[in-house]
Amino acid sequence: MTTAPAVPADLRGKLALALDVDDDVVALRLARDLQPWFGVAKVGLELYSAFGPDIVSALVDLGYDVFADLKFHDIPTTVGRAARVVGSLGVRYLNFHAQGGVAMLQAGVEGLLGGAADAGLAEPIPLAVTILTSEADADRAVLNARVQAAVTSGCRGVVCGTGDVADVKAQAPDLVAVVPGIRPAGAETHDQARPGTPEEALANGADVLVIGRAVTRAEDPVAAAAALVETLLRG
């Protein structure tokens, strides 16, 4: 059995476990087993659609910061109201498609922060999704425009690929950079057209690394998590 090391809290806070499953028993077992290595749990559309707000509450109760990876994109009023609901659940992060424009992002930010404030919770971090990791041929100008939309609307961070972090930080150094598509060197890339290794992402200035199938679908998820974190601690 793999023994959990003493992982520094600041490193655990940078590692988000992507619970991309549709079974709450499986999700919570992974969350419990891998908690020594991960401080953030990502709840995507699949898991949220299956179990709704209850899964967020369960992960918050376990002590995780929750990243609600729901990628809201609708008219401003709808996005604002939906974000207010999610804000009241105690999430740490919620994302919105920057493609929706500044007005929509502003509504989402206001709803998210308002929902948390009304519930007496700590202020969460609204994120703008810049370019999806599956968009292999996205234009650099699109990235820059979406980062600017994030800044203008009051988002405190963005979701971007490993190769985009340096450009994001050059344009808006105070934004939190959340990077999905993280794979250890040599791992399968699956459907990610813009993957990166944990070391590359951190070297580029990433603040949160989203790690999923490389760990959750490994033959031994605990051993895979331990090996990944060990390489970061050595580096």
C-alpha cells in the first residue's frame, strides 16, 4: 500500500482532481483515497448532471476546495442567476465561457460573489474559459481578446492551456491560471489536443493544475498520484 507523504499545503492547493465520472460512490471514493495529494476537487458537467448540488456539498464536507467546471454560457440574466445558486454552495472556483462576452461574464461574477456573500461564505474565484484544450488550432488573437474580457468583467482567473499561461500572465499577471489537460510525460493524451506536463505548466506560471484520467483511470490511482507528486517535490 502506498504511504501518503507530507505534501506541502501550497502544493496540494495547486492540484485539482478531475472527478469526471457519473457515479457518486466512485467519485467520493477517489476523493477520499487521493486527498493526501489533492486539495481541489473538480466537478464537471457529467458528475454535476448526475447528482447536482449534493456532490458539491459532499466534497466541501470532505475538506476540498471545489472547482465547479460548469462552463456557463447563456444570456447574462440566466448566467447570473445560475452562478448565484452555485455561489451559495461553497465552491472555490466556477467557470464561464469567455466567448459569451463581457456582459455575460460580469453577470456571472456578480451572481457568484453575491450567492457566496448571501450565504456567509468566503469569496470564490470566478474563472473565464479562454480556449478549450481540444481546440488545437485556436488563434492567438482569440486568447488575448478573451483574457481581456476576463479582466474587464472582473473575473479573477482564467482556464487556459499550458502553452498559453505565459501569454496570459504577460497580459494580466494577477489572474489565477487554471490549467486542464495535465498529463505526466509519456501518458496518453486522450482527447486533449493541448496537453502539458505538470512540470511544464508550473514552469510557465500555472496556479492550479487539473489532473484527471492520468490518475483516476490508472490501474492504481493512489500510486499514480504519489508518483506524480513525487516528481513535483523533487523538482
